[in-house]
Amino acid sequence: MEDGTSFAAPHVAGGVALLLQKHGEMSKDEVLGILGPSATPLVNSFGMPWPADHQGSGRLDLSKAVRSTISIIPHQVAINLASRQLAYARSIRIESLLDSPASVSVELDWRFSSSVSISTNSSSLVLSGKEPRFIGLSAELVDPTSSQGRLEGRLIVNVESEPEPLALTLPIVVN
């Protein structure tokens, strides 16, 4: 059976080649940390995003990926909360691909149930050269008696860059 994954494979391989040509040697996580967040999330005819398990990070946007000056690891986050695990914390690694400083701001797109609270420990940071910085992401099950099901939002990382700022997104899935 053919699906979007088999059709996309040659395009993704070409995108990886372009990134390696531009930045030199990179780890698999660094490449994913550029391709995933620079992808364009797909939406249905009502303007609602398709779930991450249907689209991953979205449609590959090579123009945005090549312009990206940072890598974000991990490129997506899955969180499992239950009555026995009410909280979750994770560090998001943001690393500049350039030697020059970069300003980054972070925001959450979380428009769902109030039974789950999501937050970050910082709304902005400055990257100095290729030294990685970390942002803490926390989730809490506020009402353990509620049945929240599967919820999805996005962490948006805004990079002040020339000629225009870039908005990079990471899917956040809470089960």
C-alpha cells in the first residue's frame, strides 16, 4: 500500500541532503530538530489542525528549514498523564546553528481542557553561539477524576532572524 510516507521519503532525503550541505555534519536529532519544527501543520477544511498521529509535524517546508538558524530537540513531545502520574516534566533543547547570538521567544498554543495544565519555565532566551539552552516543559493533570482523552497543542518557538522572523512548532500530545 502506498501512502504519504512512501511518497514523502525522497523529498525528506533531499531536504536532509540540503541541510547537511549547508551546515556540515549533524546528528539525526539535529536534522529532525530542524525539519520537524519548520514543517507546516496541516489543517482540515474547517481550519482545525489534523492530529499529529495523522500528519507528524506537518508538510515539509524546505524553504523554512534551510532558513532556520536553530535546532529543537525533541521535535515533538508525547505526554502520558493518569491518576498514578499526575505530572510530567521535560527539557526542550534549543541550539543555534550559527556562531552569532539569536533571540528566541516561546509560547504555548493550548486551547483544550482545563483538566490538563501545560507550562514552560521561560518565555524567552538568547542563544550564544552554538551553546545549547534548555526550556522546561511541564504538564499537570489538574483533575484526575476527569476523562480528558487525547489532547493536542503546540509549542511555538519564534526566532528573530533575517530577513524575517521564523515561527517553528512542536506538536504536544497528551494522553
